[in-house]
Amino acid sequence: MEFSIDGRDGRARAATLKTAHSTIETPIFMAVGTAASVKSLDSRDLEDHLGTPIILANTYHLYLRPGDRVIAKMGGLHRFSGYRGSFLTDSGGFQAFSLSAISKTEEEGISFKSHIDGSLHHFTPKKVLDIQYNLGSDIMMVLDDLVALPATEERLALSVERTTRWARESLEYHREMERRGVGRDRSLFAIIQGGVSPHFRRISALELTEMDFDGFAIGGLSVGEERQAMYDTVELTTALMPEEKPRYLMGVGTPEDLVEAVERGVDMFDCVMPTRNARNGTLFTSSGRLSIKAGRYREDPDPIDPECTCYTCRHYSRAYLNHLFRAKELTYYRLASLHNLHYYLTLMREMREAIIEGRFQEFRTEFYRRRER
């Protein structure tokens, strides 16, 4: 992986990240392709209509179905899915958190029952890397210990200790596998934990950045804390992260969250929000959110957003999308997801341009002004 800074404006940065499969200009939003598929879209939609250079896939779900060994036999995620850009795969730590009723975090890893058939499984730092080697992803995430917020100091301390120990084990294992010729074209990112505690965030960031990871993520946010607490934690954490390596904020978020996090020095994002909201009838526009199921759009000939150049807005009206949603036609999910992801990716490109041109604060002011209007 190659990473270079192209421009700065305050703490906001524009950079270029190169993997074996694509060149990624940051800030970048990664669409979530849980099962090696962004819901309702195919690889041609991602490449031809959206031009997205990287998406995220889910290690936990792909391990359970169809199985990482099946994907390896099919040539890895790229040949299996037909998507030619880069893949980032998470490690399963978030699934242990979100499926806590059927999982248990232990000293050596995470034990869990499959949500599909109830079978028992165990993830360790080494095992999740072996799964990701089989998947063939470009960027792999280490196993971490994520906790819900609010959390006690004792639980945060344990989370940070485990996360550091598992990260060290992961890095040592990855270097050994590289010496054996496995995973040489893969990048490995660590995940900084610590809740919204400045004390524990500093400990986690300082311990992890002493190790030679290819990039660093901020995990454990957008899990119940107040929004300003999240922003303050991002600001504190990015200041402790290396300038010369990518910074990834996991699982965040709204367009406003993206703008605020970019201002604080974040390069990469992922979130299910644009596609999930699309399926539920909420569409993002330059002036805020639009609920396409509302009756007032039944005879509206305008596109979702008159300023948008996405495939959907160039070809279809609000009235048609309102009809598709109410009729529960499957075509709606594709057209709405294309629009929302186009909005997110365009927002990233506009922020990048503003950073390079030294006018990010003007961009941010205009972003909020249009919403107020």
C-alpha cells in the first residue's frame, strides 16, 4: 500500500491511497457490502454508475456463509463478486458486540453462536487473519474488543488491554505469514479503542501507534454516546495518530458526521446509513433529507435532487420513486441506493476539492447554510 498527502486545510487532509486493485482519493466513503454485495447493487453499478474505488465486506458473515474457503476456491472476493476495486474487510469484533446475546468475549478471542444455525465458533486474532487471507481483501482489520457506551472504567481498561494484546499478536502473525509468502500485497490496520474517555483513548492510541501497522482506525464510536462526545473523541484521537498513515473512522455516519470528522483529520469512513435509509424511504439531498414515501411526492415530476447528477436523478422522477416505494417494487431499492451512495461519494469529492483549494471552512459553512435554508 502507498499513502501520500495531497493537501491540507487546517486539520482536514486530502490524500491518495494505492492498493493492488485501485487508487483511492481521500476523504473516501466506503459502501458496506456485508456479504460481498452492496444491497440491491451489483459490481457494474458500483464501478460504472458510482465509480467507487473501495467497498467494505464483512468477515463474520462471509466466514459463516458461503465460507471463506469457498471464496478462496473461487479466486477471492474480487473474482467471486466481479468487483474490481479494493476490498476492506473488518475482523468480526463489531459482530461480537452487536450480537452480544449469542457471543462471549474472552481473553484469547471471541466465542459466538452462528445467527444462521446456532453452531458454535471461536475467533482469535490469528484466525480472523487466516479468514481474511482466504477472502483476498486489500485492507484487513485486526480483531478488537468493542464495548457499548456508557461503560465502566474497568471495562474500558480491559478493552484497551485486550485490543493492544490482540493487535500485537495480529501484527507478529502477519509479518510471519508475509515471510512465508502469504498476504504480501495486503495491508493491516489496527483499531484504537477507549470509549469517549480521553485517558483510555490516549493509552490505546499511543500503544498501537508504536507498532508498524499500515493504517489506524478509530473504533468504538457511534454506539450510544452523544454526538459532541464522539466529535471530541475523534479530535483527540486523530491528534495522536501518525500523519503519514491513513485514518479510518469506523461505522460513522450521517453527512454531518462526515463533514465534522473530515475537519478533524479523518480520511476514511464506512456506514450502512446511505443504503439502509434508501431502503426505508429516506433520501439525502443537498438541502437535507427527503422522505420519498410522503404523499406530496405522488405527482412530483422533479428528480430527487435537481442538483444531483446520479443515474437515478437523470432518469426518474420523485413521483415514480414514490410509486415504486409504495408498490414495494424491487427496482426502488436499486434506484434509491444508487442516489444515496452517489450523494455520499459526491460529498467526499467536494470536501477533497475544498481541502486542496484551501477553502474547507467555506465549504463547511455553506454545507450547513443550505440545510438551514
